[in-house]
Amino acid sequence: MAANFPTSLPSFSNPASTDYLNSPAHATQHANNNDETVAIATKIGTGASTPAAGKYLKGSAAGVSSWETLTINRAFGFFIPGYPTVANDLSWDPIAPQTMTAIKTWAYCKTAPTGATLTMSIYNITQAKVVGTVDITATNTSGNSTSYTTAAITQGDVLRLDVTSIGSTIAGADITVILECTQP
């Protein structure tokens, strides 16, 4: 019998203890079971990894699979309305719900700074360390950064947004900053 899996579930005749080896045919039972086992193995694929707690089976290439850790991206959003001054703690202070790692910071302002760069710093209040900074250069309305002083954020850490420099002619206004993090 050709394998039914993965298009449908297999159906086997389950022999009773009173059945002879030819009813159902013993060799056919083995052949059918072997075909289904190969079909399952083909569907799952090959790979050297083994299952472990907290892992999921991922198709990593055609006919290949591996057990992987699920990675989740999270983001913290900050907003400063109007024209900021150089000061600390200008937005709300989010708390990290899980341990995570900062991977990218995005910044946008509705009014571009002129004369100088607008620089914001994300500060980890709990660890008393700068996570990283992001710049919006003069005459631009957006910027991003993947460079961090302290990328590790621990569950329960409290973050804040500081403005460390503003445009010299126009400060830049209505600022949104997003800190993107990854969490294994």
C-alpha cells in the first residue's frame, strides 16, 4: 500500500490475538507501517537536532527541519509632544515584561531639527545604564540605530527617554521613538 500521510491519516487493520499471520497478511502490515513511517520522516525532514523543552519544529530548508527556539520581537514606544528641551525622563517609563535584547531604535519627528542634530537616549533606570542613543540629523525627520551601549534588558527593568541635544535653530518637534527588542 502506498502511504496515505500527509494527505490523509492512515487506516490499518488491527489484528486480533485470534487472527492467523495471514489474516491480515503479516508482511503487508509491516510494509504498510514502514510506508507510513517513511512518509512521516519525509514530512518532518532530516537534521541533527533533537527536541527539547521550549523548542518547536521548524522547516529550515527543503526536506530539512530542526528544533528551534521561538524568537519574539517586542517594542517599546516613547512620545514627546511639542518642542522638547534637553532633559531627562520626557516620556512615560515602560517596564520590560521579559528579559530581552535591544536590536534597533527608530526615531521620527514631525518637525525636523535645523542647525544641529536631535539626539535621544534610552536609559535603563533599573540598571543605571544607557541602553543606546538615536539621532535625527539636521533637516531630516527620521533616524535609526543598531548600536547599543547596554543591549541587555532584564525582566522588570524600567526604561526612560532622555533628550541629550536638540537642533540649534529649531529643536525638532513631536518626537516618536521605538526601541525594538528580541526575546528568545
